[in-house]
Amino acid sequence: MYLIVIAWIYVALMMAVAEATHANGSVLGAILTFLMYGVGPVALVVYLMGHPGRRRARQAREAQAAAAAADAASAQPDGGGEAAAHAVAPVRKEP
């Protein structure tokens, strides 16, 4: 993917150089050509192509946090955060 990005930036740079050195061209036109044909589209494509990687990283962080929470819950003596049920036997009246 980076080869395409580098090639596109090179082509846009060459277009900007041609714009700047042309008899009717200007430096402002060259700068706008480089920004509008080079930097803008490349930034958009790199951002869009990076979306799956960012999603995988986010899911990995969430899974790691869930695993850490499960480990913390299992480290307690009774295996959970609840009080033990019926710790003392209930007292009953005889009939």
C-alpha cells in the first residue's frame, strides 16, 4: 500500500513542478495542485485503508480488558463478587 502512496505523491509533485515551471503557471497553482491532487486524496485513502487495522486494535484492547476483568473476578476467594448464600443455617420452630 505504501508503494502506491509514494508513487501517487511523486506524480502529484511532478504535476506541481510542471505547473510552477510552465509559462502560464504560478507557484500558488503548483501548491494547490500538490495539495488537491496529492496530499488530500492520499490522506483520505490512507485513513480509509487503515480502518480495519484500527478496528482490530480496538477489539483486541476490549478483549484484553474483558480478560483482565474476568481474572480479577476469579481471583477473589469465592470466585465472584457476591456474598456466600446461607452462611448460617436458618432457625426453624418445631411444630
